[in-house]
Amino acid sequence: MSRDIIGPGTAVGEVISDPAFGDFGRLLFPIGRGVRPEMALKEISTPRTLVWYTDVRAEETVEIIAELKRRAEAGKRIFIPLYSEEEISRDPSAADTGLFFFSGRQGAPFAVTCPGGGFAYVAALHDGLPHALALSKLGYNAFTLIYRTECPYDASHAHSGSSRAMQRSWGSRRTVIHCGEALRAPAWQPRSAIRMS
């Protein structure tokens, strides 16, 4: 990124090409929603681009991207692919999946947020990642699932991505919090965690 400081005027293309975001920076933004590299973060943080959401704030978009960048530059892992290179070579759409990660306290329970978007797009920046950041500030290890939405994939494929995400994150014997519109959960509540057995 040509600037160290991320702000509302930062271009989407600057974020995507920032070395902190490796080859996954594009997954921060809704695929297929007309988000162009020259658009500023404040331009994409609107209900016109991010349909079905009315409370979209550019400052929240900036905070999330800046925090992910800060963590990556500090050497923390912020993204976990769900599929191997071999699997992606057989099914290129698998490259459009993964887990963004906000670490919390070591050994703390983890949460997987599944952003909405009506299976037309993945609303990570304004649905999943804000929840994950808030949970990590409470000490939880929080993941946001980036899933496939294109044909022939449908809701069942998004949920198979969720299953793979659970296996890829910490394992199956931890406390898990599911949240996000894709799972039709109203709002995340850390007290309503589910014990996985």
C-alpha cells in the first residue's frame, strides 16, 4: 500500500495489493458486486454496494482493514485457506474461500462468524468481520468464513465450507459461537456458546 495509514479515501486496489494481505486481500471485498480497484473504501461502504444492509459505516470498514493489516505486519496469521492448492486446481472456485482470523487469548474459546449476503455475495466487511473483531477484543479467537456463492454452489455448499472451517480452526472439542446472517442467527451472544462434543 502506498500509504501506511488506511482511511476512507484508501482505494480498494491498494488494500488488495498490500503485501500484508498476500493473495487473499480480494476476499475482504464482495465478489461480483461491482467493487472496482479504484473505488475508495468510503464508496463501497454504502447500501448501494452492500445490499440488504442499511447501517454500513466507512469508519468500521477502515478499522477492520487497518487492524488486520496491523496484526499481519506484527507477524500474526490473519487468513487460513480452506482448500489445498491441489483442491483449488481441481475446482478453481475453492480459491474464493477461507477464514479471516482475529486472535484472542491463547486457549480461549473460538467463534466462527458466517456473514450474510443472501447467498448473492459474502458480506464479510460489514457483517462477519465486525463481529469477529468485537469478539477478539473480548478475548475470543474469532474467525470469519468466506464461502462460495456462485452456481453450482448454494446454501448447502456454504455450510459445507462452515464444516471445513470448524475442522481447520481449532478442532472439534472447544466452545464455539456461531453468529451471522448466513446461519440465520439474530446477533452474536458470547453467553449462548454451544459446547462441541
